[in-house]
Amino acid sequence: MLEVRSAASSNGRNSLPLIVWIVSDGKPGHVNQSLGLGEALARAVPAEIHILRALPAWRAWLALLLKRLPGDILPRPDLIVGAGHATHLTLLAARRARGGRSVVLMKPSLPRRCFDLCILPRHDGVAEDARTLATAGALNRIQPAAARDAGHGLILIGGVSPHFEWDSDAVQLQIKSILARTPDTRWTLTTSRRTPADFVGALPAFPNLTVIPHTATPPDWLPAQLARSSTVWVTPDSVSMVFEALTAGADVGVFDLPVNPKSRVGPAIAQLADAQRITRFVHWCAHGELHPNLHPLAEADRCAQNIMQRWFDAHQAKAAPRR
């Protein structure tokens, strides 16, 4: 039932670590969001991160009623974090059984008042209040790189989504234009599980393009590519990739696709373009350059600082011994 990860800051503080439980539903995207927050806390203060697998719903209800987690051998938590609907009941059961503050990432299926803090992407359209913190996109584990390869660029291709009208021909035409106008840049392109199966086969052949399908990329491949790439182009449906690229510190371009008028993601992309955080393809065609990413996002660190100020300013000095 239990997996354990540990992390500690290098800030030299000699005190008890902050104990962070992460409730995992097994989905990498959700776990990475939670780890993004946990690792940001560990950069701020000494911390231990423990991963607790979400219980099936019936077992979570039973644990909630009995105030007891099966097989629990972890130190008492200061903070319990979960992302994804399947984590919510286990998160609440863990808090009732062992104490600690509950933090849910993304809009929960249960009322927000059930949790001590909800951290939600701003494009979800939920107003901030005493229990709600809005962020620029979902949290992630990306860290800005100290140095970048000016001659290397990255192209991230999504696919069919409810937010934009996918058009493989239009995306390929835009890729062809980028490759033709940047012959000195070495481009790496990767796909996603949503990319149509025939997309890669129809890509133009260019000497400065390397294609690596998402099925051939190990877990740490994308963060490593983001860390070295000076420029990243992303399809707008891949909104999490847009925010990861902005967090990494790259200059970010976004391909043009028709937006679904009912999409909550479309306005988020438009706001980033209006703020000159990203560059739309049509703007790049007209001006030949991307808006520079002068201030990389650091939303996980901002949320970690908020949590420390909210609950744990005196934690390190006054924490009671744990079993």
C-alpha cells in the first residue's frame, strides 16, 4: 500500500522535517502535480515526502468511518496532498485518522469546504477565497535550467481534445514553416497519446528535425528536453505543456487551431498571448520572433510559500516529536 520518497532542503535549517503525504491514484500527471508541490516544500524547508496509494472507494469510506487507515506505518503527517477525484476520499480518511492539513489540487468532486486548501488552475473559473488558491496552470515539477542550448528547439504535439478543433494538415503546415525559417535550429518533435496515428507519417522530411514518438520517451525525457531547449512550440490543446515550458524558462510559441467557444482552456491561452507570455503562430509569422520568457513561472514554489505562511511558520521550532 505504501511507497516512500524522501527529500530535504539544503537551506541548513536544523529542525524536524515537514511530513508530507501524497495520495496517489496512479496517474502520472496527477502524481507529478502533487510531487511538484511536495518538492517545492522540500526546497523551502527540510521535508519528507511519502506516497500513499488511494484506497478503493468502499475501503476509503470504511476508513473514514472507523478513523483508521489499513496498514498505516507512516509518521504523522503535517500535510496531505491529492490530485484527481479518486484521491479525495482517501485524503479525507487520512486526515481524520492521522491529522494534518488536507490540500486538494484541481477542482474537486466534493465541496471545497471539505478540504483545508484547494489549489486550482485559474482557467477553472473558481474565485479565490480563504480556502482556494488560484494558479497559472496546473502545478508541475519543472525547474528552470541555468543554461540552454540556443540551437535546440522542441515541438510538442497534442491532438484531439474538447477545447480546440484538431486539424493535422494545419499543424503540419505550421511545422513546415517553422522548420524552413529556422534551418540552423535542431528541432526535436514528440507526440502525445492524443495525437492521430497517421500524424507522424505525414510529417515533412527536414534535415533539422528529429521525431521521437511519445511511446519511445522514458519518464524523465520531457523535463530534460525542456531544460535544454531555448524555444518550445506547443499545440494549444496541450495546456499543461504550455505551462511546463513557461516554468522551464523557454520562449514559447503556440500553434493556431480553432478554439471551441465553450472551452475554458481557450481563454487561458488567449490571456497568455495578450500578456505576451506566449507567441501565437500568426504573430510569429508577421514578426519572425517569439516573446522572450523573461520571468519563468514558479507556481509550485509560490504555493509552497503560501502554505508555509498559512500554517507552518512556527512549525520547525515547535513541532512535537513524532513516533
